Amino acid sequence: MEEQDARVPALEPFRVEQAPPLIYYVPDFISKGEEEYLLRQVFNAPKPKWTQLSGRKLQNWGGLPHPRGMVPERLPPWLQRYVDKVSDLSLFGGLPANHVLVNQYLPGEGIMAPWCPLPSQPHEDGPLYYPTVSTISLGSHTVLDFYEPRQPDDDVPTEQPRPPQQPITSLLVEPRSLLVLRGIAYTRLLHGISATRVDELDATSLPPNAAACKSARPGAHLVRGTRVSLTIRRVPRVLRASLLLSK
């Protein structure tokens, strides 16, 4: 997909300049009241909906994506409303989103290694999804780091330990925002969240989306709280109920 084809006209005013294409960051995509409502719904979900992973836990809504096709499940009304709001931006080729991954990160939790991708990382499961990922953040800020893909010689033993891989750019993601990744930002780069409790900003480390972030000020000392993210995507390959019943 070429960069021009990956653009989203409705979001062009929110495109993050000085960042790999294409990243859109929409502050205050939802209201404070909507955030509180969504958090209540997430934490009131039945315990069996939660899956514990290393560094975070998650809920899966809409079905379980699989290379052979996803068996669809109806989204609950509290999620469907926001899936529709994101779908109305025409992010998924004119078709609606049909899958939501809810992640919870406690303070100090993250995804530490750049080769350990987020659930949306295309080198891991990208073919299962339309090549766009959209995320609504709730509860706390975080910093999302972008890395170049690892190369084969990165795993070759050396006499001296290799220095930690450094991100090529980082975004401050505030509560109630919408983050959309398309193009190279989705298909090529790796993503990570450092396992830290505090993010320090100075004049030389302000993120490229700082102008859209109220808390992105030089000298800011940002303490992370519990963050919940709603990752909204489209799974193109969906198994029809009639097909399932015929087997």
C-alpha cells in the first residue's frame, strides 16, 4: 500500500508530522464521561473474559482471529457504539471494524523488548487484519515507542554485548485520545511500551505529537496510572454461520 493510498482524509488535520507515515493522533476523541463509562464496563466484564499475559492482561471481543477465518461474535452495545464511531472515519476500506482487544497496563507494566510486538504488530499477526490499527486510550497516559525491525545479524553473538535498541521515535498517548497507525507505521515498524512508572520530558525529548498533548511540556514529570486501551480493528476473513453449520 502506498502512502498516498493509506491516508485518511477525515484525519489529515491530525496527522503527526516528523514521524514515520502514517500516524494520526486525535486528542479528546471521547469525553471524560465517556471514558468513565467505558472503564466501568471494562472492569465489570465477567472474569472469564480476562486473559493474563506477561506485563498486561486483556479481553478479546468480536471473535478469535485465525488465519482460516474468525468465528464472529456480537459486540456488546457498550463497545459497538465506539466501534461505530471509529468505523465512521473510513479507516477500513469503507467496511466496519469487527474486533476489539482490551488491554490493561498497571503502572510499571509494558512491552519491554522491541521484538516483542503489540497485539497489532503486523509481522506477528498483521495478515489477519486490515492494515490499520486504531486505539482509544483510557485512564492514564503512556509513551509508545517505534523501532526499526530486527535484522538477521542482530542475533549473531558478539564479544561485547549489543547496546539496547533505541526507538526511532516515541509518541505521548494521553487518556481519551485516538491513535491510528497505517502505512509504514503499521506494516514495517515494531512497537513497544517501556516498563516504567514515570515519563520525564525535556526540551530535547518532546514527542512529535507534543502540540496535541496538554501534558507534553518541557520538564514534565508524568506518573503513569492504570491504563486501558481499546484496540479496534477489522478482521477481513470472517466465517459465515451457514458455513459453520454445514460442517
